[in-house]
Amino acid sequence: MCIVHFKELELDEKILRAIEQLGYTEPTEVQQKVIPVALGKQDILVKSKTGSGKTASFATPLCELVDWEENKPQALVLTPTRELAVQVQEDITNIGRYKRIKGLALYGKSPFAKQKLALKQKTHIVVGTPGRVLDHIEKGSLDVSKIEYLVIDEADEMLNMGFLEQVESIIKLLPKERTTMLFSATLSDRIKKLSSKYMKQPVSIEIDSKIEENAQNIEHVKYVVKDDQKLAFLEKLTIIENPDSCIIFCRTKERVDQLVDALDSKGYTADKIHGGMMQEDRFEVMDEFRRGDFRYLIATDVAARGIDIEEITHVVHYDVPLEQESYVHRTGRTGRAGRSGKSIMLATPHEDKFVKEIEAFIGFEIPTGAELSAEAVAKNRTAFDLKMQEQPELKKSKGEQLNADITKLYFNGGKKKKIRAVDFVGTLAKIDGVSADDIGIITIQDNVSYVEILNGKGPLVLKTMRNTTIKGKLLKVHIANK
């Protein structure tokens, strides 16, 4: 069955509206195949590479299926990295925006108490890394008694990172009657074993996942370079290639730190991301790279997951990955959403064995790149220097149009003043020109409340509520800080 438009998927009009505003026009192959099966509440085992649109393939049915009235979480999405957890949560919030679906991300290196407080709010969908999710379940702050849907995202990476035990512990604590969806770029025996153990006759969906089938939009090349000559080689390579947006992968965080300092001293607009950084710093770097504040991101494999940036033109493997899967995941950062990209590997003379293993895994030999001649460097130098000096063009985020019409309001009253979400809805919907459809996610804490006003109605609500009481109380109201 070929579905050419999201309207054919019989989705709620509010979800279709959000999808349209996110700029999704026609469903990708994985979305066409997964969404109808997921809406039918069948277990699904999906083999699909990153960049195929798979997040929306499970986020869309989850937003459709959850019951807004239910206060306890109804869906749980497990991801291998914190960056991916935050990104999936943002996608869920965007797709479920007009249905007022509340998603929450749980991950380590972030205050547990703050997350515990957030879990006391109505939360429909929880997204998180296995360790922190298990922690919340065991400490009683995450109630899983109403979980009807479990999604295991990037399952192969989850196992590579040693999360199998935690994932199994979580599964054993969930209701037996549920729909389980497992997504993986590769289907190893361990993944198949996990699926046969915890899934009920899953529908198997394979998206054209071999890299060679994607080769028409990703060009692969390799060079043999001695380790002590790599920096000089990289400089020549970037002058000739002159990428708009490039990720350079290293094997260790020490190597990342050295390379970013070296490029920085040469005037490159570069920044770094690795596991040794504070979580907030990692998020900040990712946001800046996503916006296009700098062109070169130096990263360890931790960043190969959770980077969904459509305009990455080049991926450079400064160090050959030791795991074949890592090559696939790194390469999957470029050539996304149908765009073209280039994957360039720098291998030392002693790394032939690893290169051959990668080639056997992806099913083709990576061609050797053309020589980087002094003439080519000289010819491209001016264009490179010019690009280095100009400010990269800032990119808009997927949710920018969707969020442009949303105003988040702060009210200085909450649970302690006996105020509930229905009180806000009842009061705000009586304002001339405002309906319940203009009210987004409502968050009520002990002493304060936050209410999202949709469809550009924020200024009107703000003005009116300065002189309007809620449950007989006149609350202070202003636009919430970010």
C-alpha cells in the first residue's frame, strides 16, 4: 500500500495540522509502513537506518493513541543517549501540540528531584535513557501501571552500550498487556532474541537499509594517512571540500579536545561534543550546531546518536571506528531527508583489518579518494577563506513555525490555591475570541502554573487575564521566561 499523504492515515485533525506546520508533506517509507500497524496496536520489529523519519513513525501513532484524560504515563520510549531522549521528546511535543500531549524526557546527569516533580504533573509519554528510567520506577516516582505502549529506539546501540540488563529490568516491570515497538539500524541475533522474548508475533518491517541502496545520495571515500600527518591532511581536505556543515569523528574524548584546539587555532569555526562534558554544555553545543552557529563539530561516537540535522554535508572519520555499526551510524548523519552527503574515512596504514571489516559489513568496497594536489588546494583556497570568514546561515528548527504562534504564560498560583487545569480551561475559553482549541499544555505546580496559548492568541489572553479572576482569585500573569 502506497500512502502519498498523511491525510490517508486517518489521524486526528489536530495531529495532521501539527504535521503540516512541521513541514512534513508526504510520509517517508518507514512512516507509511509503521504508522498503520502501530495504530492497529500490533507489536512491530523495524529495521531502519537513522535519517529515515522513524521518530515520527512512532511519535505520530503514540500521540494519536494516548488518552488525554489519563494523568499517568501511557507510553514509554527508551533511547540510548540523552541527546536522543531530548530530541524524541521535542518531536512528540511538536506532533502532539494541538492535542495537548505532554511528553517528558528523563536522563542522567540532570537533577533527579526536578524530574520527580515534573512526573507529578499529567504526563502522557515518557522518553528516557534506561538507567534513569529504571531509577525513577524503582524509587516510585514513575508509575508504569498504565503503560500501554513501549518503544525501544536504536536498540542495537542500546545493546552496544551495555544497557540490555536495564532494558530487560524495565520491561519486566511494565504491564504484560501492551504494544511493543522495537527500532534498530541492524538486526543482530541479540536483537532478535530480545524481540522473541518480549514481543507478541511482531510485524517485521525492513526499510531499504543497506548503505549501498543509499549510495546514490552519500558518496563514500577513504584515504590512507599516517597518524602524525592527519591534521595537515585534514586541513587540505577541508580546503578542497569546503563543507557547509561537517562532523569530524574521533575515537576518544582526548583526541576530540586536541583536534578542536588545533582547528580553533587555525581559525575554523569549530566546537566539540563528548561524554566527558556536562550535559547542559552538550545540549548547548548541539543547539548551536543545529542553528548553524559554527561549521565543524568534533565528536566522539556518543554524538552519532541523537543528531538530527538535515543539512550536514560531510562526515569525516578522523579515526576509523572500531565497531562496524558505528560507521553506519556516523555516516547516517549526512545525506538525511533525501539530501546528498559525503563520508570520508582517514585510515592509518595499520588499520586495514578494520577497514575491510567495515566494507564487509556495508557490502561494498569504499573507493580510495583522489589525490589532494597542491594545485587543487591553491585553487580552492580563496573560496575556503571566504567561507571561513562569513557567518554561517542560521537554520530554522523544525518546530519554529509551529511554535511561533505559541505564548507560554506564567500565573502565580497553583495546587496550594486549589487551582486545577480545568479551572484554566473554563476561564480562558470564556474570553471573546478564545476557544478550548487555543489552549495548549497546562503545567500546575504547588505555587505557580504555566499555560501555553496557541494560534497567536497569547497577547489577547495576557491582556484579559490581568483583570480576570480564576476561581475567584486574581493571579499575577506574565509571559514565562524560557
